Amino acid sequence: MKRFIEGISRDQTNLFPPTLEDYVDEDNPIRVVDAFVDELDLKALGFTGVDPALTGRPAYHPAIMLKLYIYGYLNRVQSSRRLEREAQRNIEVLWLTGCLAPDFKTIADFRKDYGKAIQKVCAQFIELCRLLDLFSSNLVAIDGSKFKAVNARDNNFTEAKMKKRLAQIEKSIAKYLDQLETTDRQEPDVAEARTKHLQEKIDGLKKEMKRLGKLEEQRQASPDGQISLTDPDSRSMMTSGRGSGLVGYNVQSAVDTNYHLIVAFEVTNYGHDQGKLASTAELAKQAMGKKELEAVADRGYYKGEDILACDQSGVTAYVAKPHTSGSKKAGLFGKQNFVYVAKEDVYLCPANERLSRRWTKRDRGRLYNVYLSKACHDCPLKNKCTRSKVRQISRWEHEDVLEQMQERLDLDPEKMRERRQTVEHPFGTIKFWMGATHFLMKTLPKVTTEMSLHVLAYNMTRVMNMLGMKQLLAAIKENGKGLRAA
């Protein structure tokens, strides 16, 4: 094999470097993992295994297991069995763990048993980012994304799915019964075999109907009207694709618009984002150490009470208003065609007539003022405005908060574009790291632990790329006391 780069013979004796340290250069990311974990007060974070037991077989120190997991999520190796193999053959992991090679069950149990402590470790790195002044911006982008759970769609049952499944079974039974009636016309041997085969299918479908009947009782007893058999906390959720969906979790996140770091997140099993704006923004405000914050989100978060809660807690919200006007759909003037004059407390209609306040009403816990005009009877635009005798406009008692937010958006429309460029990148990156299966663990608390490791790995990668290894290592050592005190 002339003219090719040739390798050495497998029988040749080699002299490897005398220490593992020689295999890991100064810019290797595992040095950041090692330094970060060493600066943590693991006992204060909730790792009870820091103090060894007086009897029994010695255990692995939690720092070793934590380093192994952070390394795994940084390198897209989330499975405990794959981490077991890496601990036996990977030079970087051997350096990180001191040549320790725990089995997969020990590795998996660590993630399962120390879920809350691992979540606090993720919060500690976010605190480190705050100490490094990486949250200089007062603006965060908030969004939610659906992640697949360890639960097939066939093992999730909603009211619609149950009705569809039962209807399919009844249709199949009717089809097999019709086929049974025609078997008498065939040869006796063929008819007997065919009858037996069809009867087995019918019996199997009847058993399935009984099983679904028991599942229907469980589904009706469920608070949200659905159940999942493999992961009981996962839920069926619609996605952006028309007619498509998945069984999984909806992860809410707040991302810093300056360095695109995830400053706060929450794993939920609600299929929508409405009602999560204020709580997510509050988590971000606490994590960033801000008294006041700006939060931008898409129209899926638009909810009056949520925007009001943000306004009262020092969060300036930017949320696009969804176009859901029933009048617009009917070809009539929508509420946006009516101009409110705050000084006079009246509305001006498209015909420039005044609608004054007449009474108040309460609807779904909200207090509304109702405005109308006597000029509707003779108005030339009435056919374009209302099908009733007069047009009524209802105004929420806190409508001014929503109007102020809309004014901010009108003056700064680039905020929505900035949201899209900021918050969608972290979700895309994490899903790429996860692969097609997404979450590996089951139930909401354990999935939250797994998401914490993904967020930690994402943030750590971002900071390493921005600051460089040497500067980050120096920052970790310098701010170690701050982390232990946090």
C-alpha cells in the first residue's frame, strides 16, 4: 500500500504518555465541567451521598456521577447504558472520573434519585452567568415548545380518540360478521377454517372493547379527560402542523436576548401557552436578579389577566393580539374599528358617532363596561356594523393595560422579530441534541430533571463559546464563593 498514510502495527509496543493529564489539553471543555462541579456545595444542593455511610459497600461520590452526566449531555450521550460504555473506553471520561466506571444501573439511579438537586445545579450555572454580568439586557423572549414523551400515540386516550377507536372496532366486527354469513357457500374444509379465523378476530375485538371500557372509566375520572398508559403525566398536544400532534410535554422557557442564554424554564403538560406568561417572566426576573424586566412573547400567550399580572409585578410585556373577532368573521366592523377616547370615556364608531357607557356586567369573573349609541337606528353603516338593533362595545376594567401594550408594539414592531430570532434557536439546538426520541424519562418531575441537564449543557456550551475555556475557568474559580453562598 504505497503512497498512503500508514498506521502502526497492532503488534508493536507503544509508550503512551505517563499520565491521563497529558491526554487533556488546556482548552478541553471537560476542564470546565470538572472545575464547575468542584466549586459547588453539593450537600447544600441536596446530594445526600456526600457524607459516606459508616457501613456497607463504599459508594461513588456524587461529584463523580454529576460530572459524568454533565459530560454526557454536553456530548449528546444521555443514555445510562451509553454512559457506562463511555466510562470504560473514553479517555476524557476516564480523566474526569478518575478511571471509575459505574454500571448503568448506578448511573440511572443517580439521575432518578437526585432530581431536585440536579435542577438546583442548573440554577447554579444560571447564577454564575448572572455573576459574570451576562444578563446585561433587560429583555427576555418567552416561548413554549412541544417535546415527545416516552408514550406512543396509541397509548394515549382522549374522548375523541376513544370514540374513534370504538367506532373502528364496531365497524370491523360488523365487517367480519358479514364475512361469516358468506362462508357457508365455500367448501366445507375452507369454510370451517375461515369461520374459525373470523371468530378469533371477533373475539379479539370484543376483548379489546372490554379493555377500552375499563380505560374509559379511568379517562372520565381524570381531571383533564385523558390518560396515558406508559408515561402517566404526558398529554396529547396539537403541534403547528395541520391535523398533527404528539404525546409529550410543553416546555416553557425565557431566553436572554443578548447572549441567547436560557435564564428560566418550566416543564408543563398543558397543550397551550396561554396563562404562562406572568409565571415564566417572574422566574426569569428572579434568576436574572432584576427588579424590572421586559418580556416579549407570541400571540399564544395573549391573556388579559396574565398581562395585567406582568404590569403589576414590574414586567413590561410585549404580546401580539390574536385576531379572533366574531364580528370580523361575519364581515362586520370589529372592535379595533372603534376608537376609545379616554378623556371623555366614550368610543367613536366608524360613522364618527359617540358610544357612551351605559351599564356594567360581569362575565367569567371579569368586570366590563358596556358602551352603545342611540344613533344606530338611522346610521347608513349599520349593515356593516351589527345585525342587532344597536351595536354594543364591552370594555374590560383593565383594558388600558392592554392598550398601552399595543401602543408599545406599534412603536417598536421589531420586538416580535427579535423574539423569533432569540427563543427558537435554543429549542432547535436541544431537540437536535436529543434526537428523534426526545425525553428518555417518565413522569413530570423526572422529565424536569432531564430538561435541567439539557438546559445546563446548552448554557454551558454557549458560555464556553463566548468567553473561551481559560476565561471561563478563571471566572468559575473567582466566583466559587458566590456560588456556594447562593
